[in-house]
Amino acid sequence: MKEQRYVVYKTVNKLNGKIYVGLRRLDLEKGYLGSGKLISSAVDKYGITAFDREILCVCVSRNDADDKEKTYINSLSANDRNIGYNIAKGGNGGDTFTHNPNKEKIRTQCSLNSKKLHADGILGIFSEESKFKMSKSAKARSKPNRTKIYQLTSPVGTKFISDGALKKFCSENKLSYNTIRKYINKGLIPIEFREQYNTTLRMNTSGWIISEIVY
């Protein structure tokens, strides 16, 4: 009888660096990243393409794999919530299923989830089209808040770049912040402002152009 081998693997979130350490039989499925509660939630949030998986070691027995898993979880601090997604210390201590009173309910739900993942193309071999769709979906869910960048052109043609501190820029250059905001991407601020508003800020603001830089 052929001896069953196991692998201890590490899953890494490429977006935030957090890790998950797990063990599995040597025939590790393509696309399998881990079944823990926190790692599963993270995959749902960021998408499968946001993660990499690497094999840490191959073990000749389950006991050896249990020991290695515990060693890696401890040495990598994978059960530190700021560092990793592991909840338990690994090994036999990581088995939260065998004696769970809701085991059958969990098994049924896992089976349904697995079928859905296969149907959606998340488990198995991915086509380039599937990879593109998953990547696009992940980016849409985890799109970070970015500082808006503006380009301002003075009446004499001098160009300035503001990295989001638009109010500060207006204050330093004696411009009307409210007027500048009103004319973002709307072209030249009318020269008529000089006649309509007898205030230094409004008069200084006429003739400027402000555009938001999209990146």
C-alpha cells in the first residue's frame, strides 16, 4: 500500500501580507488556499487572485505534518491576528470539525460551497478569461481610497500639481477655494469674476484652470 504523504503550505495575501499556514494531503488541489474561517472570509473579500500559495515542506506521515504545521504557525506567528489568519495553534489542535456537534450541518454547507466554487470556476484550472474576471471583481471589492490629484494652470500658463491638499494650495496662493472646487474639470474660470466680485480672492481666482488627474 502506497504511503500517504502530506504537505504543509503557506497562503499569502499579496495585498496586505497576512499569511495562513495549513496542512493537506500531497494531492493539494489547484486553487485551494485553506479552509479556516478567517482565511475563507479573506478570500471572499479580496478574491482568489489576491493570494499566493507555497509549499513549506512535504511530510511522510500525518503526525509529522501536525508537528510541522504547529512549528510553522508558531515561528511565523500565523495565529497573531495582526499577522495571519490562523485561529488555532495547528496540528491536532487545529481540528475544529471532528467533534463539532454541528458537524453534519457544516459538512453539508461546505459541500454546497464547494459545488458553487467549481461552478464559478474558482476551484480547478482557470482560463485566462476566468482569471481576468476574478481579478476585476477583486479589484472592485478592495479598491483603496486614493488621494485626488489636481493640476492647476495659472492665468499666465504656469502649471501646479496639488496632491489633494487643495484648500491649503488655495490659501497659500490667495485663491478662492470654493470657486476652485466649483470649476474642477469645467475649463477656464471666467474673467468676468473680476468685475462681478470685488474681493481679492475671487479676483485672483479668475483665469485659472483646474483639472483632476485620473490614474
